[in-house]
Amino acid sequence: MAHYDPTGGVGPHVRRQVEALASTFDDLVVVTTASLTRSARSWLGDRARLIERDNEGYDFFSYRTGLQSTGGLEALAAYDEVAICNDTYVGPLRSYARVLAEMEGREADFWGFTRSERVKPHLQSFFVVFRSSALRSPAFLDFWGGMEPLSDRWTVIKRYEVGMSQRLMRAGLRPAAYFEPTAADERMARRRVRWWAAHRDRLPRSREELRRLRRWATAMPNPAIGLADRALDDGRLPMIKLDTLRYDPYGLDAGHLLDLAEARFPDAFEGVRDFLAATARFYPPRAQEALQPTPALLRPLRRTVRYRAPGR
């Protein structure tokens, strides 16, 4: 598990996640890049094998550090399954034991909570499980063995998050995702992408701006954003990303989503609102993701794309 907290602590949702992991898996390694407080170090050290490292290379380098700590990458072949995850989500909203049991019958060499088609098809890297067939694969060993720390977030996403799935699939390894969108989910996700596209820039005033708007409007949705409210459906999507709550990237009223999540999963979301408020100064809005105000013509459509509870 990759961990980072700008205050040096362990957030309430992270504590619950660590305890859930520790009760499900035989061996838990937490790799942190935070400057831990004494109490945070003690709490994590009591529940996991704790590794502290410099804050470079993002989560993927923490994953690599944790995987190598078992005695080297080749030693992972002794395990039935190995999971990597980070602390960027609230969950699991279904127990890890339930999720693992439900995936047992799925034919796959590696699987994750969600699959994204953005850039290229890949499993989103906040939770991925590798089965023994993947752990023994030369492609798996080469991918992790050849990794280097990178300082640019988008480069990490393309080279490592997308690149990992692509590398393993090219080697013939089969991916799978726990969350499987329905046809209705996919229609809603595309509608929400078009809503996002309409807020990415001013109304088009040239052919180039119109082409850009069309590219955005036909972009593949990120399920962790575009379908985040499917978590409210008994945890069918078994987590909600903190960045979705922080930034509301598609402009779908993440504040309302948090209200609904607190009502549906009060225990899982206890303290999350306070954590977001306490750490907000460390996570300013991302200029490249800023949205424009909703044009008057589109305001009546907001209710059709807003995050909602199941059946609403």
C-alpha cells in the first residue's frame, strides 16, 4: 500500500483501509513518503510492515519498493496473489474478502477495481491484484525491474498506470475489472463526459475550437469520476476517489455526492469531510482542469447528469 499524507498523519478512512487490508491479506507492507508524526508511525507499524522513503516517483515507485521488500521480485512467485493499492480512495465499500471471493471465478491473470479506456485500455492502479500466473511472468518482472522514479504526474500515468496493463496484455496476460458498467451506466458516463466538455472552454468561436470541443465530448469517460455515484448502489463500485470529492472534475456536484455517501455509508465516511477540509490547502485546484461556468442554455440539463442515489 502506497501512503502519503501532507500532515504526516493517517486519515480516518486510511486507518479503516489499513485495518481491512491487514485482516484480509497474510502480509501487509505500507510504503509511505510522508514525514510521519510519532503517533502515525507507531499506529502504522503496529498493523503493517512499514517502509519510509523519500517523496519521489509517486505511488508506482512505492509499489515497486514494497514488492521488492519481500525478498526481491522473483520471490513474489511464492504468493497466490499480490495486491497493490494506495490511500487515494474511501473504501472498500464492500469488504475485501467479498470482492476477492467474487473475483475467484473470473478468468484473469490480473484484475483491478476499475478498467479505463482513456489513452489506452488499462486497469486503474489504485487497486490491482496479480495472480500467480502474472507474478511468474517475465513481463511482470521486467516492468517492475526497469522502473525509475519520475517527477511528472501525467508521465507516470501514461508510462506506468497505462503502461503496466499494456505491457502485461502484450505478453498475453488477461485483465479483468471488478466493476462492470451496465449499458445504462455507459450511457450516463458518456452524457457526463459531454457535460464536462461543455465546461472545458468557452463556447467555440472558430473551427479549431469546435474541433477541440468535439474531441473532448467524445473522450472516453473515467469510471472513477463519471460513475462515482455507482458506489451508492450497495458498493457496486467499491470505493469513491478522494480526488473526485476534492476537485469535482466533471462538474457533477461532488458536494452532493459526499452528502449521499455519508448517508449511505456513515461508518466508511466518518471523518472524511473533516479530512478533506484539513488537507485542502495542500491540494489547490488544478489549473489545467478548471471548468467554465455553466452556460444558461445548459442549466436545465444539470439535473440529468448530477450525481444521484440509485433509482433517482
